[in-house]
Amino acid sequence: MAESGQADTPDWQEEAYQKLKAMKELYLPNLIEMHQKLCHKLQKEETDAQKPEGTGKLSMMKLYMERIIAYLQVSKSNIPITHRDKLSSYEKQILGFISSIKVEKPVSTPQQI
């Protein structure tokens, strides 16, 4: 058995895991930040009784984001064979979702001493 304990890992699974790992490194921090902001916004809107229609859309976005985050955190041994050929499609969906939300980050300026 290999040192990693994954001697029986099929090649497709290793390849899928490496792609998933790269996607996780690229997108997960931004997605988590977006999720936190969305949760705060949803909580705020849920307390505002005059905007019940807005919470439905936010709830759907939150659910979709949670699914994306869970997908990116799947372990190598739990990657289903059905994901093997869908990673690029999932990545396009993630990019589309991120660009539709767009986290507003404050612009930092270099400090002069």
C-alpha cells in the first residue's frame, strides 16, 4: 500500500480530486466570505417584515452557495464517478455565481510613512 493509504484510488478519482483541490483553493475563501455576508443580509431582511419576497431569493442563493461549498469540500474517497466529467461545468457555474454576487471589498491604499 502507498504511504498515502490510497493505493486503490482510481486514476480518474485522483485527477478529479486534483482539479477539485485547485478549485477549492481558488474559490472557497471568496465563497465563504460571500456566504457570511449573505447570511447577515438574509438575517437582517428576515427581521424586516416589509420585504418577505426578498428573503425567498436570498434563501435560494444561500442554499445554492452552501451546496457549492460542500461540493468543494468533498474528500477524495467520496468523489462520485459522475463528477469526473462535470468539473469544468461546475467551475463555470461557480464563476457565474461569484460574478453575479460580486463581493464588494474595500480598496486598500498603500500607507505612506
